[in-house]
Amino acid sequence: MKTSIATVSISGELPEKLEAIARAGFDGVEIFENDFLAFDGSPADVGRMVRDYGLTITLFQPFRDFEGMPEPLRGRTFDRAERKFDVMQELGTDLLLVCSNVSPVSLGGIERAAADFHELGERAAARGLKVGYEALAWGRHISDHRDAWEIVRRADHPNIGLILDSFHTLSKKIDINSIRSIPKDKIFIVQLADAPLIDMDLLYWSRHFRNMPGEGDLPVREFTAAVAETGYDGYFSLEIFNDQFRGGQPRAIAADGCRSLIYLGDQVRRSSPGAASLSVPAMPDRARVEGVGFVEFSADEKDAADLVAILKTLGFRRTGIHRTKKVALFQQGGIRLLVNTEDRGFANASFAVHGTSAYATALVVDDAQAALARAMALGAEPFIQAVGPGEVEIPAIRGVGGGLIYLLDDRSELGRFSEIDFIPVGDKAGAGAGTRTGAGTEPEAEAVVPAHLDHVDHIAQTVAYEEMPTWLLFYTAIFEMQKTPMVDIIDPAGVVRSQVVENASGTLRITLNGAENRRTLAGHFIAETFGSGIQHLAFATGDIFKTAKALKQNGFRPLSISPNYYGDVEARFGLDPALTERLKADNILYDRDDNGEYFQLYSTTYGEGFFFEIVERRGYKGYGAPNAIFRIAALKKQMRPEGMPRK
């Protein structure tokens, strides 16, 4: 699969864009005319720069308002075309994109347009160049690739071909089966873009909300499969207009683009028997996630003591200490939490930057090595750190905020890492080792009442809003997960965009919350911890009231919810007053959907906005979004010192 991307898709100056595109691994680049015009060098300089990066210029674009113009404007369009041909020859590219005419003075007619393109083909052939015609979804006379193909067919010139663009076809819901009948040699290049489903003007939608394949809601995979089944083996090029991308980091956006094309090619290869022309490298299937193996915190000795005290109130017991490192293991039900107080290595570096944080997550997958191989094929960054003799080397990749995702499975010793690497508390050897952990040296006989927490229900990661498409694509491309529709979380200081990636079995649920300003709770967390990361962990219980009673015995401090909330929730759902009183007494939030009921209990914040959540699901499928405004208000009140004014 030959990959390309338009320079308009990423931010920065032209040299910065080209460096990012080459670094990401693309084969070619479309030169958007405005990027060229803003560059001080000559076309020849640009061409040399592109080739020095090992790239091919796949296309020069766009050439507007060409076909169907009345005289004397028609003559001028050919003069303009000759000038574009001059530039192309200096650049070292042979393909020009002509988009369908939007001029109000243009004349309709398939034959008229075909005649114009035949003449343009003659001029292009004289220079050894080619012209591709693209139907804009908002074109004045031509807005459908089927009509554009008819014009190309009637032009009947070897140097005139069709350019297909997924957005222009899919945004208008044009039948993609029509693509399969187009001869492959008449498709000169294919441009790809996804987009969220939004009911708005097509031009505005296209210019501001396109994104990478797999990041939106359009059937780009089916479109690409239809193209591949023609036998087309040319470039698949990204042309993305997106306000977030224009403000993003060029390297990150380019890397996303390359990942999206590789993932798209893999999807098409698996779903379409006629897609052999894509030549996509084989990679393992998306990893099936069977659960969260552990979550690891980095801390220093002092902060670790405070964190451990909170874990005890949640009913966690220290069950092991690492054989060679300052790491303690805490467990309850199927939940494992590690507290790492090493003064060197990655955990210590993470603490130095972010403070105490949940910097690493381990996922139990069907095959850890296969999952690692797929992640690497999709451009994920591997993580390797030395381990002690006899200890388990756990494969890992970098995730949100530079944190780690460890990969475990039950088919190898990875499934026994806690038995191999940790000494159970209570061993004679463990007594001395416990003093090294800095994560609690208390006698294990100390009374900690189990709180009936069973497993990790979901992990909430807070990211900058512009990073959300990156991580949605990251998770869905590597793991067997799907994304849910975006919802708005109302914070008293603004709106936070939230979207979930989850698997069908519910063994992994990740909520991604995109912060746009630092006055929101999510934005404060990013600003104060110097980057994206896990902001809260939600644990599941089978009986929220039984758990609340145990937590109270442990001295747990719940988040205090406004009494006004409970009168409203009783009226809204028609709750029995006795149930309302139970909820109110334990500061439990309530929601309901078509599938069942949901109960939520929160801790107060730790550090700069991290907190724990306990949930009980009774068939409920969501995440309590209607309660978020009340939870956020309560958390902000708790974080604000007594007597301090509101910001």
C-alpha cells in the first residue's frame, strides 16, 4: 500500500511538515499550493528538499474553476494551467489535481467539460504530465464522482484521469459500488479522509472537521475496499482539513496519519478478498483484552504513605513486595495496584515530571507478543527496561501522556509475574524487604475491612482535546475495541468532550476526556501534572451499599454531594424515598438508562485532581454522564481551601 499525505493536513512551515511526513514513514506527499507559495525557495528547491527526505511528490493541488468557463475566461484558464505545469516540472511531479468548478459563471454540460479536459490533456501530454479530475461535493455542476468519471471517460485522453476522494463521496452518501466499474488505470490517485457525522453545510464540514480514517464515522473502509477491488495499486493519500490538526504537533499528526492508513489497509485486507492490490504487510489480529492486570503508581516515600493510607480505606491489603525493587503490591478481588517508589528508572522519571500518578497500566490480552507485534507494526513506541535475574520481562508500549501499557497473557510466565517477581507479605524474607518499599511497613494483621471491590470497571484518562483522535485511533487500531459517540461533560468552568473506547465483553473500558481550558477540572489536572494521564480509576462492586458500609468502617472519606441533588434525582426517576435516603446518607449518585441502573460513589481528590470511583452496574451501559456536573462541582469545592473565593 503506497501512502501519501497532503501538506495541508498538518501544521507548521513546509520544511517542518516534510520532516514530520518523512519521519512518520509516508512514501509520498501532496504539495498544497498555499504551502508552496508561502515558502521562500523556488519550486526546484522544494523538489530537492522532498527528494532529500526520501519522498515522492504525488500531486500538486489544487487547480480550481477550470471546466465549462465561457470566453474570454476559458482562454485564461488554459493560461493558468500552463503556469501550473511550469511549476510542476520544476517541482518534479507529474500529476495536477483539478477540482470541479464552483464559479457562478461556469457553464454546465458533460460534453463541454469533456472537451475542455481533452484539450488540457493534449497540453499536459506535451510536457509529460497528467491531470486528475475530482468532484467536489459542493461543485456547481459536478458534485458526484460518477459524473466526474463520465467526463473523464468522454474526454478519452490517456493523460486525463479521475481522482477519488472519500469525503466527497461519503458525505453525500453516494453509492460506492459505482467505483468498482471504473478501470483501475483511469484512477490517478485516491484521497482519504474520515469525519464525524454532523448535520451541517458540506463545505464547512469539509474545511473544519475532517479527520484520519478510523477517527470519524464515515464508512471509509468500505470505500477503500471498493477502490482496491478495481485492482488499483497507486497512492492512497490523506487530505485532511481540521482545526485541531492545524494547532497540533506536526510529528504527532503525521504519525497518526500513517497509523490510520496502515490500520485501514489491514482492515480492508481482512474484509475484502479482492483487495490483494493493496499489498498490506501482514500483522496479527487486534488484541483481545481479557482484563486489567494491574495499575501502577509512581511516588516518593512520603506521597506513597499518603496513597497507601487511601488504598487501605478502600479495603486494599498489601499482599507482596518486589524482590529487587521498591514496589509494593496491593490487592482486592481481581484488582491489583502497584506502588513504585524507586529512586531511579522510568517510574522515578515519571514521578519527577508528573508527581504521584497512575503512570502504567497492564492489560491481559490473548497473546502479549502478538499484541506487541501489532502495536509495533502500527507505529507504537516500545518500552524496554532492564529487569533483575529471574524476573519476568513484560512487553510494553508507550501510551497516553508517555505513560506505559504493559501486556500480559495467561499463555506464558507473564500470567504469573506477581508470583515470580513478588514475595508474599508475611515471609521471613519479606519482612526485611518491606522496609525497602516505602509503600507501607505496617503489620499485615492491622484491620482492613474488605470493601467487596471486584475488578476495574473503567479507566478515565484526561488528555488535551486535540489529542483525543490520536488516542481513539491508538486504542481501536491495536486492541479489539470500539468507540462510542462523543458526549459533552458540563463543568462549571466549561465543556469537556468525553468519548469511550470499550470492548464488547466490558473487560476494558477507557473514558477519554478532552480538556480545552485549564479552568475545568480536567484542564487543571493536565496543567498541574504537566501532561495527559489517568485521572481516575473506577472499581466495580456487586453491592454499592455493602461497599459503602465497609468503606465507612475503614475511615474512607467520600466525596460530599449536595443534598439538593437527591431531591431532583428522586423526582426525575420516581425513586422510592427510602432509596433516596440511602443514597443521600452514603453520598451515592444514581442514574438509569434503557438497560438498567447505575450507582456511583467517589473519593475526594488526591494530589492535583486524581480520584477513585466505585460503581455498581445493574445492566446499565453508560458512565453516568448526567451526574458529571454534580461530581465536578463537589470535587472543585473540596479542592478549594475553606474561605478561598471562586475563580
